[in-house]
Amino acid sequence: MNDVIAAVSTANGTGGVAVIRLSGDGCLDMAKEMFSPSEKNCAYEPNRMYPGFISGEGFKDYGFAVYFKSPRSYTGEDVVEFHCHGGVQICRGILLKALSLGARAAEKGEFTKRAFLNGKLSLAAAEGVVDMINAESLALLRAGGMLYTGELTEKVRGIQSELTDVLAAIAAEIDYPEEDIDGLDMEKIREKISSVRNETQTLAAGYSRGKKIKNGVLVAICGKPNAGKSSLLNALLGYEKAIVSDEAGTTRDPVEGELQIDGVKYVFIDTAGLREGGGKVESIGIERAKNVVSSADVALFITDGNDEPPECINGELIRVFGKCDEAEPHGNYDIAVSSETGEGLGELLKRISSVAMGEGVLEKSFIVEERHYDALKRAADILGECAGNAAHLTCDLLAVDLRDAWSALGEITGETASEEIINAVFEKFCVGK
């Protein structure tokens, strides 16, 4: 029997409506002690909202109660939700009333954890819920939605199914060798393992873009002092974020601002002007700038058409001719812009999006969780070794390696995830979800 857990499932603060959720065996009986329905002879039919008074500690609030019967609920257990007015003290009082009747305060992510344990969703789908809740961009919201709806789980289980077929063929050879005169066709087995490995690698390859969706794309604006870096940052963001001055070395510490392009979060960082010499403080700023530039996904090198980009650039490079309103663009550059008039800024944003993420980001699915990427990479590495050594391994040793690959994939769906992994996933949740 699962104990009843209770929590406020809406954000803390004042609002129009708040939700207090109860889940577990006996939650309906507990709810009946707290709720006085307006309807006579209330039957508490599942999935129907009933108006009435909700009892809190020392008060009553008029709202609604709805009962979700196991297993057709979010957690897979009996669930009751109270929809009350959205005040901090109202929520607190109703929650305290539930606790006084024997409910236990829910832990972080415990409702979703129960849903996972009751088979209502996979571990990857649970992570999709977190990504959707915490999404700072449309792209991450969509990626989380794809996880939540089971798109990744379906693909991984498809790969596992193919491995299961290979393991079944190997098991038949081990258990009944006399049934097949020709023995196991190891070349076909090797080809199948190679095919499965390719599927796994293709899925893992999406992480190179997926981690940018998760963390945001880092764009460093670099160049010589007074090249127009701060002005460009302000123009791109649409407000005055960085101090603009004719004095060289004005920007000492990196200044950053965020912007969404095609649904993806981009973090733009204005760095100190790169030059030799300068004072001690400016030199520290230049060193910090080099560190930012070297770690950036995209570097916007502001040039007058004659200078060369710094060697510390490791990501994608876009040569930007700044101040095209003051001089005719010339020399070596990719795009010309004017922070003063706005000329070329729209084209620059398109160029940044293209080199960082490619086309059609919102229409594609990507691996956004490092945990998933690690599991896929381990599975692909094991399968690569299996394919390379298939002709030299005994059937039982080959089966051991293939089962290890299957188990690595199972960490994504939760089928083989350790308690440590499961707990780490649900630690990301807030209380109430």
C-alpha cells in the first residue's frame, strides 16, 4: 500500500488558482474529510470536477475537487486534486490540513517518480517533463515534449528489440547446436550488429546540437579595442546592455545578454578588446576574453577588413565588418553590419543560427541529456567491438557483450537504471511534480 503524499503543485506565490495534489491509496477518503461538495449525494465520479468548500487549517475556501481513479491518473495511483484560490496562506492551510489527516509531504519529483515506478512513463519521458518545466527556449520546450511523449524511448526500445533478436539467434545456437547443420551465420550476425551500431551512433550524433539546445549557444563578440563590439551587442539585444565609449579598453569583464533565434537560446558575450600591451587590469580582461572566445560555439570577429582573427577561436568563425555606415566594406569579411542603422543585423542573426544549428531545428529531434548521450555512446562502443570481433569470439562471450549494450540502452528508458541514476533524475524536479 502506498502512503498518501501531498503537495502544492503550482508555483509559490499569489495567483488566480492553485492546485493541491494528493496521491496514494486512501486519498479519496482523506479528501472527503476535507471537502464539502455543493452537490447533494456527491458520487465523486472520476475525472469530474465538483464545486464546494475545501477545508484548511482554521478556514474554508470555495473551489473544486477532482478525483482520478487508479490506474488512469498521472501517478497510476488514486489521485485527488483541490483547485483553490491562489494565495500562499490558502495553499499552506489546505496542505497542512491534509498533513494533519495523515498525508506525508511529497519529496522532490515524487509524483512523477511514482508514475515511473508504476509504469506510466519511462525514465527518459520523466526527464522530458523536467526539461519542459525548466525550458528557457522554444527549442528546449519542444525537445522536452518529444522526450515526454516517448519519441526517444520508442527509438531506443526499437534498437533493443533488434539486439534481442540477435541474442535469441545466438542463444538458439548455444542451446541447440544440433538443430542447424550449417551452424550460426556469423557474417550475418556481424552485419546485423554493425547495422544496430550505426543506428545507435546516429541517435547519439544529435547530442552535438542537443546540448546547445539544452545549455544555449555561446556567441563571443571579439576584436580589437574600439571595433564596435559593445555597440553590436546592444544592437542585437535591442537595449543598452554594454557601456559604449570611444576610450579603448572600456570593456574589462565579459558582458552578456540572451536572445532567442529560431527558438534556440543564444548567449552573446561582449569581450575585452584583444591587443598587446595595456595596463595590468586591462591585461586581465584580455586574458578572460581569450578564455571566453576559446570556449564559444560561435565567434563574431569584428574586423575592419584588414586584421586577422585571434588564434584562440575554436568554434565557428564569422568575420563581421562593423560600422559599414562609416566606411565601404572591403577586405576579408563574411558579412557587413551597422549597429547605428541596423543594416545587416537580421542577416547576421540568420548566419549565426545557420552555422551554430543548421536548418529546421524545431522540426528535428535531438538528444539533449548528457546521460542519454553517455549511454548511447557506451552501447555504440560495445557494439563496435562486437562487430569487429564477431568472427573470433565464442557465442557465449559475444552474448555477454551484446547484453551489456542492451543494458546500457536500458539506462535511458529506466529498465536497467540503478537506484542512484533514478534518484539523480528526480532530484531535478520541484516539489509538487
